[in-house]
Amino acid sequence: MAPSRPSSDGTSLANLEGSRESLTQASCETARTASSRSGSQLVLPMIVIFQGYAAYVVMQHYFKSILDANTGSRQDVFTASTTLMHWGKLFARVGHDVILACLSTRSRVLFAMLITVVAVMIPPIFVWGMGSKWLGWAFVHYGLLGLGVGIFEGNFLASISPLGSEAKAWAIMGTPLGLATVDIIGQLLCSAAIVGETAHHSNPQYVYWYIAACIPLGMAVYWRECPEEAGGVAQKNILRALADWKDWLPIMVPFFLAKLIGNFVMENTPGWFYVFNGSKVPMFSPSGTSSLIDPDVYFCMIYVFVLLGDSLSRRFVYVLQLDSQRANYVVICSSIICSCLGFFLESFTIAVVTLAAGFIAFWGNGLAYAVATKYIDKYVHSEHTRAVYGLWTLVGDVGSIAGAWLVVWVNSVFCQQAYEYVCIGH
């Protein structure tokens, strides 16, 4: 049949618009179908990136030791290099709108994952493999790692928003799971008390290789499951979003505040390494000399409680309906209370109490993360999603940097007295 010619009354034009609307609805249905089919798979990209982030946390000690940077000026230089992790993230949260302006959101995510795999491969290749002691490798490693994580997170969260809340609920579980994999299993595989002194020094390189090998798998899943942006809502860059600040900033203030506090507390929780810094950890009293366990085992126990708090709370939020802004604000206020309570409980420097403190503090962090992602997708206009996610994570980085700067002071407040196994040297 020959195509009909447009009539003067615009009937064909109306039919065309109706066809476009039908195609748009069909695309949405396809996205929802993909969400129900593959939402759980989107946890993998987050896992592999945050395994890389965990390398900054747990593997730092081993990287520092292999570089002979435990004392003197080399220690000071190495410590300076680790700050690039936070500064790299801070710059990348919004800097990607400048340096990667020519790339789509989806392409930025893949680029970030590529940077991260390069960063993670530096220690095992050049330091463990080639035996180099050049401290510059630490600057390159942490700088690239910060850039990779910083570009990835906000862009990833924005790019999967069209897939719906179930896909987002699965995806954000990847953060605690990725951290826990390296924090718990990686630390056990590198513990001298468990694997012996020789493996204690050699095994860290295999953890780095494992992290690097996982990232291409995460890239493949993301490439397959994330929707193309063609035909979707065009994302405004950070400057244009800031020009429209009245549309989203007032409603986001409580979520920014919770992110700031939660990240401050998270960055200070590694302070338990400075508190429980003896050859053993007394479980029931800082002055105790009985009920002692190995520090590596204890820290793995902490990370189990952290994993449970951070992951269960994220799933809990996505089970809630949260149909009103007031309900969202109740949850975000609860998250702040939990973060502060967990931080306060750490001050008792009692090992068993610190386990509970880790759970409560990270329950608060998980609440804040999940309710913010759910709220942004529901109440922030789609064209601002990427920019708001970037600014939200940037505020968290400010909290992380403040926490890192104050961790020594906080530990001096917690450790008012030195004991045989706790707060040694304070």
C-alpha cells in the first residue's frame, strides 16, 4: 500500500505523533522488562569498582610495606600520596563534565572502569612484579583510583535510573559487597597469623590481580544491560544544573547533610586500627588481658558487621513505599542519628561494643545512600539526575576528606589512656 499523503487538516501529522508516543511507551516497557530480567546483574559493576576502592582501605598497609615506606620521610611521602584518592574523587565528581564532555553518560562509566583497572594493576606489575621502590607509583595508583571511582559512581547511578527502582536496589548493594570481599577475604588471605609470614608479604599482589580481573567482567555486564541514551532525556551539565538550582537544591539539602556526616563517620571508622593497635585485641575491656583474639581476625569480624549494616539497610529502604517527601525525610534523619550513635559508641574503645558501633554507623550510611538514590530518581527532574548525583557524591567526599584530616585528633580523644593491647603509644 502506498503511503498516504499529509492532509491539510493535519490528520497524518497526528497519526505520526501518536506513533511516536507508542514507540516511546514501547521503549519504556522494554526498559521495564529489562529491569525485571537483569536488575540483579547490575550489582556486578558496583562490586568490581568498590573492590578497587577497598584496595585503598585494606591493601594500603601492604602496599606501604612493600615500598619500604613505614618510617621517616618515605612514610610522609606515601601518606601524601594516599590523599590523592580523595582529591581525585572530589575533582572527578564534577570534572568529568569538562574533561569528558564529548562522551555520553554510558561511555563515561566505561571510561571510568578502564581507568580503575589500570590503577589497580600498577602495584602488582611495577612494585611486586618488577621490584620497584619508587614512591611515584603510589601517587599514580591512588590518583588514578580516585579519578576512576569519582567518575564512575554518579554517572553509573544516573545511567541506570531508567531501568527502575528494582535495578537500582540491586546495583547499590554492590558497594558494601565489593568492599566486604576485599576487606574480609582479602585481609584473611594476607594475614600473617593465618597464612604465615612469607604469604603475608606475597599474597597482596594476588588480591590486586583478582580485583583487576573482575573489572572487565563488570564492564561487559554494564555494556549489555545499561540502556542506550538515544531518545532518552538529555542530561544537563553541572553548570546548567546549578543555574536551575531552585528546581532541586532545596529538596536535596537534608540528603547532602546526611551524606556529609555519613562519609565523615565512615572515614573515621578506620581509626579502630589505631585504637586496637596491639598484638592482641581484648574483647570486653580496653584494659583486659583475657578474652584476647588476633587483630586480623577481629578486624574481619568488624567488616562482617559493617557489611550487614550497610547492605541490609539499603535493601530495607527499597522495601519501604516512601510515597511522600515527609517519609523520605524521616528516613534520612534516622540515618544521621544512626551515624552519630555509631560514632559515639566507638569512643568507648571496647572491642565488642565497637562491633555494634560498626553495624549501627554503617546501617546509617546504608539508609542515607539508599533513600537518596530512591528520592533523586523520584523527585529530581530527569535532566538534572546526573548532575545531582555528582554533587551528592562530591559532598560525601568533602566529609571523607574532613574525616581523614581529623582521624588522628579523633583517636587522641578516644584514647585518653594507653593500655597493654589498646591505644598503645597514646
